[in-house]
Amino acid sequence: MAEDGIPGRIIVVGTGLIGTSIALALRERGTEVLLTDRDAASLAMAVELGAGEALPDGAVGEPAELAVLAVPPAAVAVTLLDAQKRGLAAVYTDVASVKALPLKQAAELGCDLTSFVPGHPLAGRERSGPAAARGDLFLGRPWALCPAPESRPEAVAVVTALVTACGAEPVVLDAAEHDEAVALVSHGPHVVSAAVAARLTGAGETALGLTGQGVRDVTRIAASDPRLWIGILTANATPVADVLEAVATDLAVAASLLRDGSEGAATHVADLLLRGNAGRSRIPGKHGGEPSSYAVVQVVIPDRPGELAMIFQAAGIAGVNIEDVTIEHSPGRPLGVLELSVSPGAAERLSEELRARGWSVPG
Amino acid sequence: MAEDGIPGRIIVVGTGLIGTSIALALRERGTEVLLTDRDAASLAMAVELGAGEALPDGAVGEPAELAVLAVPPAAVAVTLLDAQKRGLAAVYTDVASVKALPLKQAAELGCDLTSFVPGHPLAGRERSGPAAARGDLFLGRPWALCPAPESRPEAVAVVTALVTACGAEPVVLDAAEHDEAVALVSHGPHVVSAAVAARLTGAGETALGLTGQGVRDVTRIAASDPRLWIGILTANATPVADVLEAVATDLAVAASLLRDGSEGAATHVADLLLRGNAGRSRIPGKHGGEPSSYAVVQVVIPDRPGELAMIFQAAGIAGVNIEDVTIEHSPGRPLGVLELSVSPGAAERLSEELRARGWSVPG
């Protein structure tokens, strides 16, 4: 093991997006990485991408310091048992989005839990597979660690070093607490997004022509891979079902109140909107700090090369740091509205700089 | 009236975000604009912003060519009746997000429908009031027009000229069809977003620390003003209730299937995710064209002034047009991942240009 605690030699079981990304991140730190995947094509691609060497089928030789099991939630326990029988490594971790069920299954199968530290990097992409992998996938992201009561402290230290080496922030919490948290902030919203998007399958062309940024945002994650997600949802069934039922109840009640039509009913629907305001404001802002309160500067931009460069150049000249940026699309026109989030003190300076250079910036 | 059909003199009743924005857009075209609002402070601010002059309380003089009733849905019919009694204008339109109920109420109140052309610009912001107004709010956006059977063609022509003068695209459709469409693509998703956000009011700090871009996107519109929205939702109650019930049913069924836990049940949940994929893919892409299939180039960026400028400059040098841009936040770290959407043929060129300049761009 290197002095900074980063394992000198690891094995990655499963060369999908997450496994290959971990391998790439560690290769950049000089770690020796051995790869294995039951899909030969996926394994070959990961090797080709420089993520490591293929693990020989037969004798493994000296156990690695760490094996990362980057397999779907339902496969974690059997993969762990198999890896431990083969003596692949001294310490094991997984990366599944669900933590309680795989741990329970591992215990039932008789896996050695002292060397196992369940983990979950909160990073992903709408694409999957080794081709989408990148060594910087985990930079600055939270990475949940849910040690079992049996997990040895030395094993936790090795897995924590892995997290840090990938540039992520370790967040230690209980497996059940983890599963409820991700049901609330990820798995539940995912199904809701799909349910809203599913309504659009029956929409006419005219209705689709009236879509704005709101429904685009609400349904963005509905574009994700259903095969990956069904495994996550079924493995975290109860917490996800709890969230979906609560949302379904709120929506059914709102529908019934709207049909009721009385003023009292309207007040109750407004309560839901107010609770929505309150919940939204609890999402932490950029850099994990307090919810952000940036000022937004809007610029109308023609859709041609170089336009954005000139705007960002002007911002640089004004010494203004752009904290966030979005483009509001303009259906049917080669125009967009660029929204630049900046610190409130810098908004006027940026607006003036842009106006002086001929852009239309509302006051 | 000017030669291009743009009214030479209009009255705007209601100086909120939409009314003031319309006034600003027409002032830029040289139209004489008279403003009125029951809230004196709002009116004064709109005048100060250069949106027009205050309409004198007493004698109105020569009727204007057009009066725009920029009031909440519930106030449209009474405002129309009052305006027609005062003889404010030759033609009337409104801008409410709901079309059938105000029209029905106007008919019941005995308004003259021959001079009335209901309208709805599909534009808005998370902020409201005259201070948030901008003359370019409607640029490239759809603007629904729902003429009543009684509406005279000349009246429709005047309102169409208004839409065009504001830079928007007129979309003519039936009031009931409009209301069902916006329930599906705007009002329904709005309540769903609020219901997901409302769940977060009970979330622990740890859960909130695990939030990613997905839940941020799903809940963005939950930050909107509940007072504005309750008026919209109650005026479009039945179509919105239909959408909410359908979504609630899908979610309740998904919850029940997840609790069931059988493989058959999982297949049904996967069906919902697949329907979500299908619905999401129907949302038109930028410029109202086919759903976009841009390639995404990802760049890791330190959070410091000038960094984005240099990246967009490099894109300009490579002759690559950036179609869309988002920044993925990195909680707890001064780093972000910039995602640049470009035409598939330009992705490799851009990636190489950025790599040559020292940025980390995954392959």
C-alpha cells in the first residue's frame, strides 16, 4: 500500500460505468488495476480504455489489497461470496445504489463481513457502460460508506482511502438510513419523473409544441436506462414505495380538491405548493453550502459560433465569476436566452459590461 | 395602425410580469402604451421602467386599437366586462394560462365576444411583478391564440400582430384543447414537482447531503409563487386533476408492485420506466425541431473567473457551435463538470481542441 493509504493493487469486478471509472481514477494515481467482467466485450473495452489488465481466470496469486464489486444490487452478495472463496482480496467494497438488502443477503450466504465495507458513490450519468466511464466521475461527489457492525476498522480505512483517491467525499451512515435517504432524493424522484414523462406518450403534436423548460427539467432523468433502474428500485423496494405512496397520495388529494372546487379546497392545494417551496429551499447549493441566492443576469443570444465565448470573455474582463449557466431554448427561432448566475454584488457590473458590448440585457 | 399591422396605441390592464413585458416589447416598436393596474405601486413601477404612461382614471377618449388584459384567470371576465363598458379599445385579448373557463365566464357576464380573442403567451419566469419584466420575454416562444366562434377575423388579425410584434410564434387552437395541453405539459408537472419537493421538508441533513442533479431538476419549478399558481390550477381544475390522477395512479401502482416483490411485478414497474423513456423522447428539441441528439462533451472546470471564457473561446477557435450548456455542481469542492452539447460531428474536434489546451476531457 502506498504511503497515502491508496491501495497499490486492486481488482475491479464489473467493468460498467462505475467500475471502469473507479479503475481509471486509480490508474491515474499509479495503482495496479486488474479487471474482470462476465461480459467479455465490456472487459475488453475497459482494458482498451486503459482502465487496467484483465484478471487471469485461473490462479489469482497474491490477494489484492482491495476488490471493488461494481455489479448491480442483486448481484452483490453472490459476487462477494465468489470473490471471497477465490481469495481475491484482503478487503471488499461494492458500489450499489442500495445498501441494506445486499448486506442482508451477504450475511445469509455466509460471506465474511469483517472484510466487507458497503459503499455507494453518488455519481452517475444518463449513459452507461465502460465507454461512458471517466476517471473524474467522482470528483467532489458524496460517496456513502455503510460499514456493517462486523466491518473491521482497517477495512473501513482502506475503502475510505479509495474514496479519497477518486476525489470523492466519504459520508458514513447506516445502511437503512442510506436507503431511505436515496429513496427520497434519488430513487423516488426517478419514478415520478418517469410517470410525468409517460403522460407525454399520449400527447398530441400541438401539446408538445407548448412544452417549456419546466417539463423538460422535470422529465430529464426519465431518459435513463430502465434495465439499470429496475434493479435499483426492486432492491430498495420498501423505502421507494413509501416515497411513491406519499407523493401519489398528495397528488390524488390535490386532484380531488381541484375537482371539489371550493375555496377551502383551493387553500389545501396552495398548502402543497407552499410545502413544495419549503422543500425545494432545503436542497443545498453549490459546493455543499447553504442554498444559493445568486443573482441571475439574462442575455438574449443569437445562435451562432463564438457568441458564448464573447459573453464569457466579457464576464472575465469585468472580473465576474459565473457560478451557473443555463440556456433557455427558443423553439422555432435561432435565439436563446442565456441565464448567468453570479454573486448579487456582481450582477450590475456584468450587466453593464454586456450592455456596453451591445448585448440586450434587461435591467 | 402601423403598416406592419402592429397596433399604434394599446392599453395594458395589469402591470405584472406579463403585462409589463408586453408593454416594453411594444414600446420598443414605437407603439403608444397606456397602463393601468389596481395596485398603484405596481403601476408606478411599470411607468418608471418605461413601459408606458398611466391611463387617466376618467374619460378615456378615443378607444385604443387593442387592450391586453394581463390579469389572473379568475379576473379575466370581469375585467373584460368593465373594459368594454368603459369602451377602452376596439379589440381585447388576455394572457391567462387557462382559456376555457374565463371565456365561459365572459359569455355568462354578457361580454361582447366578437372583439375578444383569448391568448396565452407560453413564457414566464420564476420571479413575478413588473420589476422582473423584460421586452424580450416572448422572443421565439409559442403564444397560444384560442379565438371564440364569435371572435371577428379582424380582431384575430390585430392580436396576431401583437404576438408577432412581441417576437413570439402564434399557435392557434381550441380553448379546451389548449387547457388539456397545458395541464399535461405545464400545470400537472408543476404540482408533481411541488409534491416531490414537499417530501424534502422532512428530510434529514444527511439525506440532503446526498442530493444530486436529478432531484434538483425535478424540483426546480417547485420554487415558483404559490399565489400565482393556485389561481391557474383552480381555473384549469378538471384537466389538471385528470393528469394528477393518472400520475398518482401510476405511482400508487408502482409502489404496490414494488411491495409485491415478484418478478412479474418488477416487469410492470420497468414498463413505467420504458413509457417514461418514450414520453421524454417526444419533447421537441431546441428550435422546435425534432428531439435533439447532440453529442455531449464534458470538461472538468475549476471554479474561478475566466475559466468558462477560455473554454468557449477554444470552442470558437475550433469553429464549434455550442447548442446547450450545463454545469454539474460538485458539492463541497471548488470544481464542476461543464457539459457542452454540440452536433455529433463536432464533438471530437472540440474535445481535441480542449485537450490540447490542457483541460481534462474524457474520451
